[in-house]
Amino acid sequence: MVPTSENCALTLAAVVTVLTSVLLQGAQAGVVVDFNHAERCKDSLYMGTPPRGYLSNSFKKICQRYEDKPHYVTLYDPQKHIPIYSAYTFKKSDGEKKVDFPWMFEPQLASEKSSSNMEPFPQSSSMHMNFEDSQAVLEDYADVVQYERGQLNPDEHQADPLDKASTYTLTNVVPQIREFNMGPWAEHQDIIRKRLNNYCRGKAFVVTGVTTSGHTIRRNNLDRVAVPEYMWSAYCCTEFDQNAPYFVRYKFPVFAAYGLNDRVNNHMVEVPLKNLEKFLKGRMDVDKNFQIFYNDCVPDN
């Protein structure tokens, strides 16, 4: 049969339809190949660029979606069942912590065909046995009184109720020693909240992550959730108050901190970004080009 122009047009239309549906599915986020699209959480990253230099191929990139909207980025370790980092935009906030949100999980870590939105854990624990291989579940944190659930993207750094709710996924949580979580870590998050509230004039990008050393939460004789050795965090705000007092101004546009996740010697140490990167290179599986912010948060102009 000789193809007519009408047949060709129909075939072309069918191809376009298929391609469009494939592209739309790819933009639905959840677990993604990259963050190179607004629908895949690109706007959570300074210059749309995630930290570079991680050597592991097993980490999963999560565009954290809640109520069909992208909120922030997480690099997740499905073997250790913790986030390696979360990257988010800071929102001016009063620091109030909401405690009435349900804890959620990431369906696409267990199955690519699942919802691209984070979802609340079901009431029946038997419903999510198949998710346990890919991520932490509520039972992992049930009987460990020495640990608190530490959010890498903290509720207190968000203002909108949906942004706040989206921080309550276990893929954004690591086990923190209670004394560290409620002491130095909480104090540091509040210091950064006030600093960015008062002196950042544009958008502030934050990346918060962990290093691990082998300690884990065990359940039913299985290693379940890795316990971070160090917590670290860095922010990037290129538009800031040039008239700020010097003791604040030298910590812009970019500054960082790290602290030991332990009961003692756990104070947070504030350092320049390069110092943090040097510190982390000796404690993480990264290459020599490890970089937290594109161009070290130096604007191109």
C-alpha cells in the first residue's frame, strides 16, 4: 500500500502522541534520572545544579513531590535506608515546628510504577513489607529511644503548610542521637534560620547531608538504618545585606558547618565552604572534584 499524505500525517500524529506521553511521564518525578527540569525539582538547587562528585551508582535521586508539586531534592541510599543529602530553598519562617503531619514514604523507591508523590504510611504495618527493602519504615524508629528523627530539610526552614508537610517523609530523615538533635543541631538550625531571615535578600539554597561510619539501627537481627557519624550543612545566598555587621557579612554569600552526631563533643563547627568540602572528602566516597554548590556559589557576573 502506498502511504498517502493523510496516512503519513496520522502516523506522525501517533508518534508525537507517544513521545509526548513518554515525556510527560518522565516529568512526573518521584525517583528521577536527573534534576534537569522544574518538574524534577531543579528549582531547589543553586543554578539548577546538584552537588557533584559522589562515586556510588546505587544512590537514588528523589524529587520530593507532595500534593502533585515538587518541593525539594534528596539523594537517597536504598541500602543504608537514609538520605545522603537533601537540597532545598529556605523560606523565611518563624521557626514554628508542626507536629500534626503524618510520616510518609517514597513509593517509587519500591516500584517505578507507583505514585510519584510521597504517601502516608498505611495504618496496617503489613501493607508495606515490600517497601522495607528499599527504605526505612516507621518500625525502624519505634524502639530506639536514644535516637530522634532528624530532618535534613527541616520543617522550621519552611513557611508554607505544604512545604512543611513535605519534610515529613522518612526519606528526608536520619537517626540523630537525642542529645545532639535537641542541642547543637537544633540550635544551629535556628541560628541559620535567623541569619537567613535577617540578612538574605534573595533566594537561599541549602544542602544538608551526612557521613556514615558503619553504625546501624538493627531490627529483627537485620541492619536497617545507618546512623550518621557527622551531620553537615551549607547555604548559598548571593543577594544579601551588604550593610550587615562584619561578623555576619563574612558568612555570605556562602558558609557551612558540621558536627559529630554523638552525646559529647557534638558542637557544630562553622567553617568556609572549602573547609567543609575538604573535611568531607576524607570521610565520604567522593572524587577530587566534589563540589556542594555550582561554582562554589560565586555568581557568574
